[in-house]
Amino acid sequence: MTTFGKRDSAPGAAGAKPTFGKKTAQPVPGRAAPPPQAERLSPQAMAFLEAERNRPPVAAAQQPVRQSAAAPMPSHRQPAPSQPASKPAAMPAEPQAAAPTRPYVEPRRPSHHAYAGKPVWGRRVAARLVDEIGVWVLIYVLFNDGFTAALSAYAGADPGSPQEVAASVDILGFALIFMVAQCAYNIAMESSSLQATLGKLMVGAVVTSRDGKKPTLGSVVLRNTIGRFAANAIPFCAGYIVGLFNPERRCVHDMIGGTVVRQRTAPQPSGGYGEVFA
């Protein structure tokens, strides 16, 4: 059969696919195919290859190990491979709820400016006797010669004689000194921080205002001047006995001065005698 633009395949190649428009090289039977021509290299490349061939071999242990770009760099947070791995850090303990604390309350200190003791009457009578005896002893020590002479003259004088009158005047003078000394003593002691005379301290009593606080100086002065004079002027000691018939145990001089004699609530070394006259 006649073909246009192509050649039939070589004999023996039955079934080969015909080609159109181009020629195919056919190997010559009994002749080897020529080797492919190698691409020529540049002089620099040839010199590099020659140097690599002449380089002595390097032990594998001495060859540097190149780190992969993906491997992490060692840092102070990650231990080196030669170092043992540290133990994992312990988890922080959970904070425990603090126990509820009571607010700090400053302990109460003994004070001489406020007392809540009950009003007393028997203690004040005993304290009055102790104070009067103490003032009389003081006057006798200071005016021993004159006081003794006045008492002797009054006792040895005839009734109604001038010697008796003179001795009576001397004794009244000493009585006036006693009243002034006792008034000054009471005012000084009851207006101080103690709020009590020595007799009241012995029996555990204290002078306060009606609300249980420290009395003012004016109240103490009024109590021991006009008030004391009025209480002593009432016959049969009625100015003091009236204190038994009112809840606050106030006598006449307490009513005039606006004061109350109460049991001392602050601890005192000499408070043991108070229970006898309470």
C-alpha cells in the first residue's frame, strides 16, 4: 500500500506504530550505540573536584554535626543533653483560708476618773472617824506645848474664873485650826486623782459626781465648806443619819455639793477593810 509523507517501519518490526511527518533513526544491526557526550565543566569546577579527590579522609567522629534548623537551640531554661534532667517543679500549694480573728480590744486599765460602785454609808462613817483622829494627832504634834497647857488650865481653873475663860479661848483656837486643817485636807485629797481621803482609801470608798465620774473642784469645795457646816449644825448628827434613808446614801453635805460616796471598783492594795463597813 502506498503511503504519503512517511516510511514503513523496518522489517521485523511488525506491529510498530507508524509515524507521520518525521524520520526516526534506526540502529544499525551489529553496531553499539555511541556514548552520550558529557557536558564540559568550567576550570573552577574542575579544580574543586580535583581538590576534593586529593583531600585525606576525615573520621566520622571528628566531623562536625550540623544542627538542623528545626532543632531548638540550648538555653538556660533547657538542660544540656549531658546534664541530668531536673525534677519538675512542685505545684504551689493552694492558699488556705485564714482563720477569722477577733478585733483587738485594748484591756481596760484602772482609772480614778470613773467608778460604777454602789453608794455606801457605813464605810464613810468609819473613814470620817479615821480622818478626824489623824488630823487631831497632827495638831497635837505640831502644837504640843500650847495645846497641853490650855487643857491643863481649863481643867484646873475655877468655874467662871478668868483662867477658865482664857483656857476656853485657847481651846477654841485649836478647834478652829482643826476645822481649817480638816477642810483643806479633805479638799486636797478628794479633788486629786485619788478622789478620797486616807480614811476612805482604807475602807475602799471614793467621792464621785452623781453620774459616777470625778467631781469638779467647785463641788468638792462646796461639799467641805458650806455643806460640812450645815451637816454639823443639825442636832443629833441628823445631817449624816439622813443618808440611811435615800438610795444614793447622800448626806446633807453631799446634797449641797452634788456628790456621792461610792464603793471603789478599781483594785487597791488596801481595799480589804472595806467589806467590814459595807
